[in-house]
Amino acid sequence: MRGRLAQSPENELFRFSLGKALYDRGETAEAVSHFEVALTHKPDWMLVAILLGKCWRQLGDFVKARQYLELGRKLAHEQQHDGPLEEATALLSELGEA
């Protein structure tokens, strides 16, 4: 995936795929940078916003975690995705804000 991203650094799908692979391997800090670029290119990408919230929560920055989870919840509501809406709400509740 890194090779494909190197050939096409503006491709947000490649960037997301690499970020997700890193996240799944527990390389959360590196995943954040790829997710943030992907979200910059596509600001309504609900899944990326929620994943960024999860990353920042794991990294201990609960302010940023809330920021991205709120965005993810808002996007899930606007896009009528019940599962992600429930997930973001539950994660925010665990952080003490719902």
C-alpha cells in the first residue's frame, strides 16, 4: 500500500487504506497522519472521522477524540447511518460526553 500511495499521494482511498492497516496493527500514531490527510481531502468522510476519534482516544488526547467523534456523529446523522451514529455516541458517552 505504501508503494501505491507514493505513486499517488493525493489519492485519499490509498491514504485511508494505509491508515486503516496501520490502525489495525496498533500503529495508531502513524495512522492518525494518514486519516487526517484523507479527511482534509474529503471532509464528509464519516468513517475516517470516527476512526480519528478512536485513534486520539487510544493516544490519550480526549479533547481531539471528542472533536472527531462529534464530527463523526454529526456526519452519521446527516448521512443517515444508524450503526456509526450509535458507535460514535457510545464512544462519546465513554469519554463522559454524549
